[in-house]
Amino acid sequence: MRVIIPTLVGLVALAATSVQAAPVPTSPHHHSKWRETPTQNVRKSQRYDHLVSTNSSFRASRMRKECGPIGDAELRTDCLGSFNTYEPR
């Protein structure tokens, strides 16, 4: 019993200082995407689809960006193949 009470007091003190030391954000981070309306999102998606299907350099750039970092050869091949399935020319 002698050990439990000081231990509990120490844990309570530690918890109190941990709560006080927690950082409080001074200004919330607002990302422009979060203020995007559904209509704007649909337009951007349509523009992306159009560019991927009509602009070969944009398509190649997106394929490098989206599939290039994938380390597994089979998964990378699947990623590249998905462009022909979901974004055909």
C-alpha cells in the first residue's frame, strides 16, 4: 500500500504536466482542397481524365509519378496497366 499511493500520485502529476505541455495550434491549417465544392471537384476530375487520355506527356508524367515509386515489379505493372483500364486513350 505504501508503494501504490506515491506511484499513483506520481502518475497523476505526470499526466497533469503532459496535458499542460501539449502543443496548442495557434492557427488551424486550411488546405484549399478542403474548401473545394463538389462541382469544382468533378470539373477537376474531368479535366484530369481529359488530359490523361489526350496529352501523352501528361499521361507519361502521371504514370511516372503514381507508379514509379512502387518497388514491387508486379504491383508497378498493375499500376501502369490500370491507366489503360481506367484512363484509356
